Amino acid sequence: MCNTCGCNITPGNRHLANRPVASGTTAVHVLQRLLAGNEAQAAANRARFHAARVLVINLMSSPGSGKTALLEATIDALKSRWRIAVVEGDLETENDAARIRAHGVPAIQISTGSACHLDAHMLAGVLAGLPLAEIDILFVENVGNLVCPAGFDLGQNHNVVLLSTTEGEDKPAKYPVMFRQADLVLVSKADLLPVLGDFRPEIARQAVRNLANPAPVLPVSVRGEPGIHDWLDWLEQALAALADKPQLATSTGFRYRVSSHG
Amino acid sequence: MHELAVCQALLGQVISVAAAQAASSVESVTVAAGALSGVEPALLERAWPLAAAGTLAQTARLEIRVSPVRVRCRLCGQETETGPNRLLCAGCGSWQTTVLAGDELMLLSVTLVRPDASQAGEETHV
């Protein structure tokens, strides 16, 4: 059952979709997804990424949970192996794109003005400036916001959501729409776990499971232990899964295998 | 607040239906917004007049049907109603469930005023 064609209108809920019609009026049944326009553009983006064999990661979190710092560390670790580019979404400033460029990879800033999320059209608008054929991984750092970006497909392969240890282990229960569609949850700033003492990664993991989401929940830190080995490992597995997948699919779902890093 | 962006997308669909049916105005718009759709009905209601101002739909009433979340358990097969941040099977407690309803965000129907509509009223589909 999908939400696209009206097949989710069943005998049980059909009365909600129909209504008595007053004289002089016409009731038109539409049954179309409200964000169908965004979804069509996302599908077009996805087809372009697939044709160029680019792994696209939509990185989301609240402001200040360490998305840009994680990208900086990831670029430093991987840029000798993979060709990386970044699209940065922020309400204002070029600051994050400048930080990324300092690490020697192309970065395009989308300044959204007052818009609280990126959408598929905004991303399509900057793709002309990116040589997709010369890119292996495109990270899209979404606007820092755990609410609005969840509603807008960009054409990515995977959603990765950061949850920093300073935010609270119950964030997935508070923002279910965001966390239920995460393909990977990274517990960032995990080097602070011993200092904070009150963030239990297993509670965060359980909160993700309560959303019927099997996504791995991996602690990471760009300073000190546990490092970002598990995240890099996950990325390598995502790249391998993409290379194995000749057909275009909405998701390159793969089963993450925990490495020996522990 | 992405409800305004949602409203603008909704308005685009409503106006294209109204234009295709040669309507003189839009009387009402009915939307389904599940509890897991990420859209807050009260905010959608407040954003609607802003988006619709100056269009065929500017006096249209927006009706939002909020559907509860229903899941089917992949282990025991039961279908149960649940809350948006607890998508567990109410039967066996498993988290291995599939969401059946509650994440939809759809335009269900539009009621149009048409100069040439019959007095009895009519229904149509697109």
C-alpha cells in the first residue's frame, strides 16, 4: 500500500474521503500526495545521481550537534580514497562551505533565507555547479532542524541523523518523524559520554527501535574516543552496496555489518 | 515552519484542479494529514489563508482529517493502533512493524463552485 495512488483509501476510511455535495458545486476527488511536486523532483535528482554512480548522504540533526565537524573529519580520512563534494544548507552565511573548502573538496552553499529545510528543487538548482561524474560521495548537510527536513526527499541514497550526547537520549521519541526515516543514527560528541554520565546510548538505541526502525546507532567522536571508524566503515559498506546495485532504487538498503573496531 | 511550504504545494494542486474543471471558486479543500506526517494541523490551518490569498481558493475552507497511526506486526501479524513515537505491536510488543496508516499527507478532495454545475450537485474524480 502506498500513499500515492489512493490505494490507502479503504472501505474503512472511504467515508472520510467522500462528503455530501451541495447544489451548484462539484466535489472532485483528487487523492494526490501533497508533496508530489517535491517527490517528482527528488526522483529526477535520484536518477541523475544514479547515472553518475554518486552516493548521496542527507545529513540531518539539530543545530550544533556536529554535522560540519563530522564532515571535516570524514573528508580528511577519506579524501585520498574517494572524491567527495558537499552541499551546505543554512539560513544564512557561507561559513560552513568555507570550512569544508579549507579541507580541499568542493562545497556549495545553499542559503535558504528563512526556509527551514532543503527541498529537492533547491538541491537540483545547485547540481549544475557540481561535476557529478567526478564525485564518489556527495554529502548534503541539511539545515539544522529535527522537524522540517524530514518531510522533503532530496533524492539521496541514505538519511543519516546525528544525535549529540549533549542533547538527550530521548530525542528519537520527541522527533519521531525524523528518526523513523534515519538509515543510520550517529551519537555524536561521544567522547563526552564519561563526563556527562547521563546519556545512555542504549536508551537512544531503544528509542529508535520504538519507531520500528532497525537503523544502526553508532557512537562517534571527532575528538578522542571512540573516533569515527564505525561511521567510515558504514560509508564504505554503503559505497560497496551502491556499486553492487545496477538498478535505480529509492533506497540502496544494505545490512550494516559491525566491524572489528568494536 | 514548513507548513507554509506544504500549503503552497497544496494550493498549486487545488488551483490546477479548479482550472481543469473551469471553476469560478473553491468552496472547500479536504486534506489527510496523519499523526506521523510531520505536519501540525493547527499550523497548516493558520498558513492556509496566507497561501490562498488572492487566488480562486481564497475563501475556501480547509478541512484536515487527522488519521491515527496503524501498524502491522511482521512477527505475529496483528494490526494495531499506536502512537507516533511508539510504533510497537500492541499485541506482542515487537518493534518489527510496518506502518499501514498515519504517515499520509494527501489532498483528498476539492469542492468547486462552477457556474455551469447542475443544481443537484455532482461528484467527479481526477
